[in-house]
Amino acid sequence: MYPKSFLRAWDDRNGASIVYVLKGVYLLGPVVFSGPCRGGGTFDGQVPFAWQFNTCTKDINCKPLPISLKCNSMTNFRIEYLRSVNSKQTHISFLRCENVNVSNVEVLAPSDSPSTDGIKMRRSTDIRISNNRISTGDDCVAILCGSSNIDVFKFRCSLCSFECSKKFPCKNIVLPDINFVNSKREVSLKSLCSNVIGRSFGLQSLLPCF
């Protein structure tokens, strides 16, 4: 019922840029909104009961769990004043996106939650991530192959990864003033990069790998 109600309100907005959602708890399946979308709120993945099924790192035949907010082939948009907690998998994902600003976003999940990347991007360009609080069980920011012109600054993080290939390297990655905080005390912090062309400056609490 709720997914149809949300989509009906969106379709009936008559060109208005804002749809107001009354405060409350809503149970939703996958919902696709065609932009422009504007506003804040909280995405609650309602786990940890589902994390036991997040086995894709070990089983190639697994069924991937849902991503809380997935943006595919989108341009010229921003995400701000959003909160994502306890995602079943990745919190926020970008695929083939361009010119994106992510600011004042809070992403939270326990340190032992599996594969709960905060922000993940692939084949995306001109992405700016700033003034966010990200504390999760996997990468705060995961920059994958084919991504370029990525600026990540003014936020605290526990892990940032670059998984780029020779065919699709990550280019023009900038990391100024990054404060890495160790959320897993039994594991030492380290910096690893492969096929990344980038630069870093300012305060770096962990020596960068480029």
C-alpha cells in the first residue's frame, strides 16, 4: 500500500518540486522517483536481522540485499540533510552519475555490519562529498573503476577504498583534510591504492597512498 501511495502523490504533484511526507514510520519496498526530488529524512534499513544474508563477499551465487538509496545515470543533483541508518547493504550508491554534491549527510551502522559501505560510486564524475558524518561497518567512501574528478573533504571516516582497474582508472581524486578514525581497534589503519591518480593535502591523520 505505502509504495503506491508515495508514487501516486509524486505523480499528482502537478509540477510542484516538493512532496511533503507526514512524520511517521512507513514500510516500503523498492520505490523509484523521477526527479527532481528535494528534501531530507531518514532511511532505516531495519536490520541487523538481514545481515546474516549479506554473503556476497563469500558466495558468488548470493542474492544481493537492497541498497538504501541508489542513483543511476543521473546528472546535476545534490543530496543533503539526509540520514541513513542500518542499511541492509550499501547506504548510498552512484552509477554513471555526473555533477553531484553530497553534504550534511549522516550514515550510521555498527562497526561489525557486513558490506555496509557509506557512499559507493562507479563510473561517475564530478562528485563532491563534504561535511558528512559516516560511521559504518565497511568503507565510508568506496571509489570504484572509471570514476574521476572526485573531491572528498571535511569529514571523519574510518575507511576509504579505491578499487580501480588499469582499463578504468580513477582520475583526479582529491582528499584534503581527512581525519581517519579507527573503528576496529584490533585492526591497524593502512592506506592502499591501485590505479589511482590523485592528490592529497592539508591535515591527514593517516598518510595517504598517493
